[in-house]
Amino acid sequence: MADPAIRKRKTGKSSPSQKNEHLFTDSKRGKDGTTIKTVLAAVLVSAGVLLYMNYDTARSFVRTRLGKQSPGWDFEATRGGAVDFSADLPKRDAVVAAFKHAWLAYERDAMGDDEYHPIRKAGSNLTQAGGIGYTVVDSIDSMLLMGLEEEHARARKWVAEKMTFERDGNFNTFEVLLFTTIRVLGGLLSAYHLSGDHMYAERAQDLADRILPVFNTPTGLPLSMVNLKKREGIPDKDNHGLVSTAEVSTLQLEFKYLAMLADDDEYWRKAEKVMQVIKDARIATGLASIFLNPDDGKFAISPIRLGSRGDSYYEYLLKQYLQTNLTEPVYRDMYDDAMDAIHTHLMKTSEAEGLTYTAEILPERDQQGKIIWRVIPKQDHLVCFFGGSLMLGAVSTGTVGGTVSVPPRAEELTAQGKRDWLSGTELVRTCMATHNTATGLSPEIVHFRMAGDGIESKHDWYIKGARPGYAPYDARYILRPETVESLFIAFRLTGDPQYRAWGWDIFQAIEKHCRVESGGYASVLNVDELPVKYEDKMETFLMSETLKYLYLLFSDESVLPLNKYVFNTEAHPFPVFYPSLRTGFS
């Protein structure tokens, strides 16, 4: 496959010029004939330039004087510092031990089942037709990375001899429960890459061929459900036939990598067509609502958020650009457009502590029946991927030249790059702030206080509806990985030991409050209540994402370097490659 020439990278959008306002009306002149107005204007312009050039220092000063949280990053303070990426072996090995504690319990009690319940020591499947081994496949590349050869050998044997997709049940293509593509297809593809074992590639292609019928819609947007045995796409009746934006736009890394491996353009074209439809459906704000109509390809009037059903859309805009080594500028353009929109409409700062977060926008009808949009200061834990993603985007799409230092210097980034870097670091700090609970674990959903809302809380954030003796859904921790994902990326891009320290705090909290002594880990119903109460479920992403990202956080930088790998949204690594196909739209 001939490598196409790399297209020249853009340098980002320049800041718009500021118009000089007539702030003064005094027309008195100095001795040299210069008007005071002119002198003052010159001083103000000079001050404005100085402020722009020293934006980070000025913001830090203002926030310190106001008693607010200091910014998450100071370019000057980090300039020229030593960067140490050597592995922290004791902490890395502790993560491996935790993985074995989870895997061996699952293997003992539920091998081959989709999910594991560590308290009752049993497994379950996600359809009545039987499972396809979600937990097994989701965990294999972690075993390969961690050098767990015996565990991998047994898992491989199960995939080769017992795994079957001949299940006459409705499997969800992406969202809600099953995550067939990102967990199973992604897991098989990454297992093939890390092991070179063609059995994994053959299984991946078999699964992809069974999924392909979901794309047979008038627009090419895939349906939400698939019957793997019958190879039929099935509409989601619960959502009136609509498809979620995240589910249709989070197939691309997997199908494009498979297209490259199999030298089959069909996988590529199916995935790419989805992105063309979404680009053509762009709404005025540049944001994406969480539902699309697969019949006409238009966005439905539905909530706008970076949380559930929206998150991975924004994540994969950047990752599609990275996967093919920056050769598809259409995804960079879509990413830049989306990041501008997020900063304009969703990025908010809390009142007292200055915490950066992303809000949601909900459609409502007024008394006349017209649609109005209401901003809600709510952020899912799912959004905590976004801090690291913004930092990665800043050093990929927001650079002045071709490369940046580690950590980056202010002069190496465009105005957009600096904006995204600072927003990313502050979002990471906010996500860590939400771990300030009785358990040290972050809740599933937090709301932020707003001026005049009457909410009493010791923080700027709170768990809505939580009270002694009652734990709403928002209060639980289900072993999610998003914060540690951002910590891993942030550490690789900066070398700042603070990110490792935060990751270790989270790991210790998981060990203390989620570990089941007989084996496995359980979800916590209320992160702010001691002693904890459990939900008897160990999500598959504990082993595929949470523990993998923690392992990588404490490994040295040679393990899956960010300039050579892109991670799908289930943390399965794919290599960066040059595509043999050119993007079919712009």
C-alpha cells in the first residue's frame, strides 16, 4: 500500500482583531500637540497587548484575588522543567494485581458470560439468546499489555473454541447495554494488533459482516439494534426509531482499521458515509443534539450535551483525524468547529471556586408551544474524558509548527491551541474536585451551583437529590474510567507527577471501597456514604479501560505512545496508519 503524502497541517485560526472603542471624549492636547485621548488610547492598546501576551498570569492573579481556584496550568511555571516518564513499578504492579483479582474471579464464576456479579459470584448475559463473551474480549488486550501470558492463553482458547455470534437476539450496535462494536469488534482488532494472531482478525471480520446490515437505511445512518444470527438491522422502538449521535459516529475507528487490514473498502465507505451525513446536517450552533433521524439524516430536537449519547461523537472527531496520521483534514475542520461551539455555548465556570465544567442544553416548549432552550449546569462523569481529549487536540490541531515540547510552550500553540489546552487542564481539575467525597470516588452525575439557586453545598458542585439514607442514580460510582483516561493523557503530554498522584488516589479509593474480598469489584451506590453499599455488578470497562489506563499511567512512555496509537472509546488501542483511500467528502 503506497503511503500518500501527508497534507500540510493548518496552524489554526488567528484571533479576530479588536476594534478600538472611543472611551474618552476629552479633546485637550498636550504640549506636543498630541491629544490626551490619543495617549490614553495608546496606553490602553499597549496594556491590552501585554494582557493578551500574559493571559495565564493575569488570570491566575485575578482568580487568586477573588478567592477562586487557580488555573490548571501555567505555561511559564512549567517551562524548562525536567520531565520523568520512567515507570513507577510498585504502583504499576499493584494495578496488575487488581486486574488479576477481577479477572480470576470472573473466570472462576462466569467464564464466557457477558457480565459478572461478584457478590453472588455469578454471570449473566445481555440477551435471552445467550452471550458473546463481552467481558472476555474486552479484557484481552489488557492481558497482553500487562504480560499476563497464562490468563491470555485461557482467554484466547475460549474465543477460538467457544465464542459464537450465532445468537438469535437483538444486540445493540453501540449504546446503552451492549456496545458490540467498541467492546467486541474493537477488542478483537486490538488483540490482533498486539498479538499478531490472525484468529482475532478473522473473528473481527465475521462480527463486522454481521453488523453491516444496520447501515441499510435511506441515509446510511446505522440502526441501533442488530440480530447477529439473522444479520438484520432493527429500529429502536424505545426512541421512536431515532438513533443516538454517539452510537452512529463511534464506529469509524473500528471499521476503518478493519478496512485497512482486510483491504476491503466497504467497511470504510459505510463508516465514512455516516460522517458525511452528520456534517451535512450541521445546525447553526455547530453543536450536535443527541438524536438523529436515520430516514432523513437530520438532527432531532433533543438535548445537547457532552455526556451520554453525545460524548463519543466529539471524541471521535479528533481521533479520526489522528488515526490516519492527519491526512483527512475534513475531520480536523469538523473538530475545530465543534470545539468553538462548545466553548461558546457549553463551557461554564462555577461561581465560588471557579471550576470549569460543561453544561447541557435542553429543549422545552413555552406556553405558546414554541421550542426554547434551557441551560442546565449538569455534567456526567462521562464528560471527564474531555479534559484529556482537549489537551491532546491542542497539541495536534492547535500548534504553530509541526511539533511541540513536552509540556508545550505557549509560543508553540495558536490562540485556539492555548484555549483548548487551558480548558482541558481545568476540566481535569474539576473532575478531580468531584472525587472530594466520603469515598474519594466521583459520582455518576453532578450539578453545579448557580447564583440565586438556593442550593446549599460545601462545594460548587452537588449530587442532586442525595440525602442521608437515600441514594439517587446520580450518586453511584460504577467503576468508570473517564477521569483516569484524562489523567493518563495529561501525564503523557506534560510529565507532571500531579496526574500520577491523582490517579493513585483514585486507585486506592477503588481498592478500599469497591474491592470484593472473594474476588472482583462492585459498584458503589452512594459515593458520599460510609460504610458503602454495593450494586452487585462489575462493569466490563473496569478491566478494559479503568485498570488499563491506570496501568499505562504508571508505565513508561514507550508503552503505546500517543503519536503512534489512537484509543477507541473503550480504550482498545489501534495503530496510526496512512490510508490507501482518500476521504470521499469535504
